[in-house]
Amino acid sequence: MALLNSLRDCFSGRLLSESTEMAPFLTDWRHKWRGNAFAVAQPYTTNDVVKIVRWCIDNGFSIVPQGGNTGMSGAATPDQQGTTVVLSLARMNRVRVIDPINNTMTVEAGCILQTLQELAKDSDRLFPLSLSAEGSCMIGGNLATNAGGVGVLRYGNARDLCLGLEVVTADGEIWDGLRGLRKDNSGYDLRDLFIGSEGTLGIITAATLKLFPLPKATLCAWAAIGTVENATELLQLAQSHAGAKLTAFELLSQDCVDLLREQMPSSRWPLSQASDWYVLIEVSDNVDEANAASTLESLLETAFEQALVTDAAIATNLSQTRDFWALRENMGEAQAKAGKNIKHDISVPISKFAAFIRETNAKVTNAFSEARMIVFGHLGDGNLHYNISPKTSERGESFSEIEPAVNRIVHDAVIACAGSISAEHGLGVLRAAEARRYKSDVEMKLQRAIKQALDPRGMMNPGKGIVG
Ligand code: FAD
Ligand code: MLT
Ligand code: ZN
């Protein structure tokens, strides 16, 4: 009790220690992982964070930083030991500065992504990071995972959208790197070390983010495609046709559409013809909607002429645009509702996509007849959610037993294509050992050296990420 009180008294924010109030912070949104903690601390300021880190150093506790807790890899869930303080950034949600001339905004780590998108819009700017969890994930978590989402092909991932960081280090010091510069070669890039480090090197407390001109119009279309080869050809056509106006290019299989309809029967599918594959294409235009429509229409016209698409529907108003996007964005949730599944967040060179899917689908379904391939994702940037569900829900329980063997087939195939086994979801605990398996000794030596230099006590998010 005395220890708890000393933590409570050392900073000005909230401290949760009752098991019922801590419960939501001790499991992930899918309830795949569960842990214990000494307490959950919710600081208000960067100085509070410093005090909590120093308290943890003095008392031998480790720290698990947590944002919106929407992560996919168990990285924000503490381990079972109960010797951890979960440090929730939720109350550090102030906007420090918006600088429309520099096209930047400086915000605290606990700001919800969607709030930042809206804030940018109010200043006639675009903050383009966009993912289905945007209503609950936080910018600190987005940067700590180097989140991707649907706009990466045009604007890049979270790393590309961040110019500067403020971090509380594992020594309890503040590194003020909140620079709004697009050019800065004055030393090793500390910002890039913290981005994507999944809370294992320090705590991100604020960030300076890039803003872009707000497009005047954004339109999207669903197109039916016979093969993945056709989808990658269509991507090339769209890139040459629309250039920088192409802002999303997402892939979905017919199996995904079936699963979506089973789990979310109110989903409105806009195409009349069934096909093996579908793509969602989005174009954004800086002139007006008529311009956006003409880009999309002429792209699809050429695609029909070249026999790349067999059917297409363009959203004609905002509510249809939302419905079109919902079909893609609800995929993760629909699969979670369907029960047990095996997820893979992989990237391969786009040129190898079609062969990868064909060959790996065959290997998985030959080995496991109960596998239902739920393949969807961000084809435009080379990232697929190569997921597998059981064919019938009765198989759900025993399905987990095949996971290690399925992972081996999929990840070996990814590495054979010079791909990555974690494209945007991070390693957390889900993929940590698997990533180590495929890294060279040299790479592991460098990774450990970074961890040792920045977190010599090993107190930041132990057991997570590449060094673990
Ligand atoms: P959390 O889950 O709370 O934490 C994630 C990791 O970051 C943990 O390691 C945690 O310790 C660390 N962390 C959090 N905050 C900080 C901080 N301030 N300082 C240091 N470390 C910190 N991800 C994508 O990339 N693309 C997608 O398209 C996508 N789609 C999704 C769809 C759905 C429906 C859901 C539920 C999730 C999706 N995700 C996606 C995964 C998830 O939303 C992202 O990983 C997101 O960036 C996590 O943010 P968060 O605030 O929830 O972080
Ligand atoms: C998505 O792109 O929808 C998520 O990153 C993937 C998922 O839910 O598997
Ligand atoms: Zn994704």
C-alpha cells in the first residue's frame, strides 16, 4: 500500500489500482492476451511521465506504454508477473501548435487519430494517416507501431508523416526533438529509432506531424477483377493514369465478401457480378468533384477496354462513399466476429503478389483442407492481411492447433519473396520470436545494441519486439 501511495503521490495524473478499473488496460481488444499490472498510471503532462519513469527505476518496475489499445500484436498488454506499471497516455491529449504555413501540427501522444484528422480539416489541411481503428487509436500508438493503413501508397506510413518527437527516455529524461523540419542531417536519426519501436525504447509524449493540402474532392469505386495479376496491372494503370491523385488501392477476395455478408448481413455490396477478386480505388482531386469523377471514369473505361475489370461501381455521394469504404474497413471486425482465425500481416514486392498468393494458397489449402483463405489488404503499398479462418465455425477451437504449421508455410513463402512478416502491425508478442528466426546474426547484433544503449535496464515494455 505504501508503495502504491508513493506512486500516486509522485505525479499529478490518475492512478488506477482496483482490478475492475484496471481490467480494460490488461487485455487487448480481441482478448487474445491478458496480463497483470501493479497499477495503471494516466499522466497529464510530460513531467508526470518523467516522474513515473523515475519511480519505476527506483522501485524496480517495468513500464508498458499504452495508447488506444487497438494494436494487433499484443504489444500493449503487460505480462503476467504484475511487476509492471501500464502507462496510459489517454489524458495527454492537448494540441500544442498548428502551423498552417509550415504545414505541421504539434500534438500530444494521447490525441485520437480521428480528432487530429478533423483538426487538420478545420485548418483546410489533410492529415492523411487513415485506418479503421482511427476513432480509438492514438497518435503515440500510431507512431510507436509505425502504423500504415489505407493512404500509404500516396502519403507514406506514420514514420513518413512525422517530423519530430518529444520522448521521455528510459532514464527518465526528456528528449525534445519536436522539430518541424523537412531537412535535418545533424546526427543519427533518433526520431526514427523511437518510431516503430513499440514502446520498447522510450515513451513518446508529443509529435510534430506533417500536414498536406486538403483535397477538394475524394471519390471511390469498387471494381471486379478476375485475377490478382489483373489487379496489379490495374494498379499500374491507375498510377500512370491518376498519378498523385490515386490515394488508395485496396484488395478483397470473394471469400472476404462472403464472410463480411455472413457476419454483417446489412453490408450493401454494390456490384452485381461475382468475381474472385475486387479492388477499391480512391482518387482525390485538388480542383473539384467533376475532375475526380472524370479521372475515375476514364481510368475504369480504359480498364474495361483492356479487359482488366469485369464490373465496376462509382460512389456518387458521401453516404455511398462511406458504405463503399465500410465494406473494406469492416473486414477485420467481421473476421474477429467469425471467431478463431490466423492472421498474417505481410508485405512482398508488388511484382511478386500474384505468384505469392497463388502458390501459398495452394500450399495452405493442400495441407489444411479446413482453411478458408481470407486475403485482403493494401495492395497499393504491397501489404496484405493474409488471414485464414476455419471453413465452419465448429472447427474454431481445434483450429488454433494448426497455427504454427500455417505460419511456417506463410512466413517461409514471404521470406522467399524478400518480404516482411510484419508490415504494419508490429511484432509485439505475436511475431517477436518469428521475426528473430528470420533475421541475420548481424542484424540481431545491431538491434540488441540499440536496445542496450537506450534501455539498459530492460524496463521498457519487456518481452515485446525484436529484442524481447
Ligand atoms: P496501442 O495498441 O495502445 O499500443 C501499440 C504499441 O505502441 C504498444 O507496443 C504500446 O506499448 C506502444 N505505445 C502506445 N503508445 C505509446 C507511446 N505514447 N509511446 C511509446 N509507445 C507507445 N494498423 C495499421 O497499421 N493499419 C491498419 O490498417 C490497421 N487497421 C486496424 C483496424 C482495426 C479494426 C483495428 C482494431 C486495428 C487496426 N490496426 C491497424 C492496428 C492498430 O490500430 C494500430 O497498430 C495503431 O497504430 C495502434 O495505436 P494505439 O494507440 O491503439 O496503440
Ligand atoms: C486492416 O487493414 O483492416 C487491418 O490492418 C487488418 C486486420 O484487421 O487484419
Ligand atoms: Zn491493414
